Amino acid sequence: MKEDLFDLAGKVAIVTGGAGMLGKEYCRAFAEASVHVVVADLRGDAAKDYAHQISSKKHPKAIGVETDVTDKMSVQAMVTRTLDEFGRIDILVNNAALDPKFDTEHASEHTNTFEDYPLELWNESVAVDLTGMFLCSQAVARPMLEQKSGVIINICSTYGVVGPDQRLYEKDDPTQQRTYKPITYSVTKSAVLGLTRYLATYWAGKNIRVNALTLGGVFNEHDDEFVRRYSYRTPLGRMAEKSEYCGALLFVASDAASYMTGANLVVDGGWTAW
């Protein structure tokens, strides 16, 4: 047995959506664990800037790579760059995802009812949230198979496990527009769990572990009304801080989880416990 089951020093990790709110936390946590980090993000400049920030004399080299997870050529170019730079890929964190409230030209349409939900937004969400994971997992498969080891962690949400509580999105003020958690969010997050189980069993004999990390709500400048409702609905009585998922991520990536594949590690403050 290794002396330190949680030792990740010298490993190479790709984090898609690495320049986003949670992606930055994952990249920072890996860097502090002496992992070489590839910050893969559609916003190339932001990815490179953050890679520079987390690279230091204390931390191993990190690189930022502009990556469109919906484009097979872009994903392959990112993997090639990683191999050219570090020679191997040990960990892939499939974190890139679309938040239709903020990340699309249809931002105002996220409030639509299911009956009026735009097909274009459905297709766009599926492309980023699900096809992106498929393409990235496929691209890292060859180097991981060649080195006979690898870990893939698919970031999921409680709404992939249970249906959204749409009461959270009601407004106390009747003059304000009623909002809904969009259909695409639940559908793609549920599919992530299916993808995770398929790949886990498919690569079970190849020493490639595939697991999902399911997150609860993270505070991100939400209004007081939403925070109050969410906190009341959660056994721990609050939303998560953005740093609170890093411990679980490092565990799943490490040899401490060597007998864990096809699993869904839920870190949600108890949201799905009742």
C-alpha cells in the first residue's frame, strides 16, 4: 500500500471549463496537490491567465488551452498539446457546462415554460453539457489506454438525481416574472450519470476509473430570497461555498478511491437525503 493514498504529486490533470467559477477551484486544488494542471476553457485568454496564476515555485507547471468541448478537432488539439507538454494524461475532469441563465444568447429565455422551451437552446445545452463530455472522454482514452491507467471525473448535479424543486424559483413579488429551472439542465445531468456508468464498466478491465461527482447548490451572488429558500430546503441549512467540493474531487482522483468506479459521490448538504 502507498504511504499516502491521497498523493497526487506529478500527475497531469485536465479540467474543462477550468476558467469558470468551480473550474478555477478544481485547478487550484490540483496545483496545491502538486499536480500539473491543464486549464481547458472556451475563453482561451482566461485559461492562460489562470494557468499563469496557479503556476509558481511551489506548484508544478500549469498551462491554459483554448478548448471548445463541442468541437472534436478542438478537443483533440487540447489533448495533443497536453501530451506534448507533459507526456501523459492521468486525470480528466469533465466540468465544462452551459448555464443558460448566463452563457447563451438566449439567456432571457431560460425562464420559459417547458411548453415554450426553444429547440435551439435544447440543442446547444446538449452539445456542451453531454456531447462535450463524450468527446473529451473519447480523446483521452487512447493515451490512458496506452499508459494503462487513468481517472475520469464527470461533474454532475443533484438535479441529475432528483427533479428540480421549482418552488425555489418562485417570486414573492407577483409583478416579477416566474422562472423555472430549464428542462435541459435535468436531462443532461441525468445523462451524465448514464455516461459515467457506461464508461466505468466499459473500461473496468483497463485500469481506467470513471466516477461522477454530484454537487449541490453553490453560492454565486444569488439574491437573498433564493438563498433563504434553498437553505430552508437543505438539511445543513445553507448553500455550499465554492471551495467545498475540492476535497471530494481530490479523493476521487487519488488512489484512496482505487476501488471506486461507476459511482456517484453526492456532496449536497443533504439535499437528496429527504
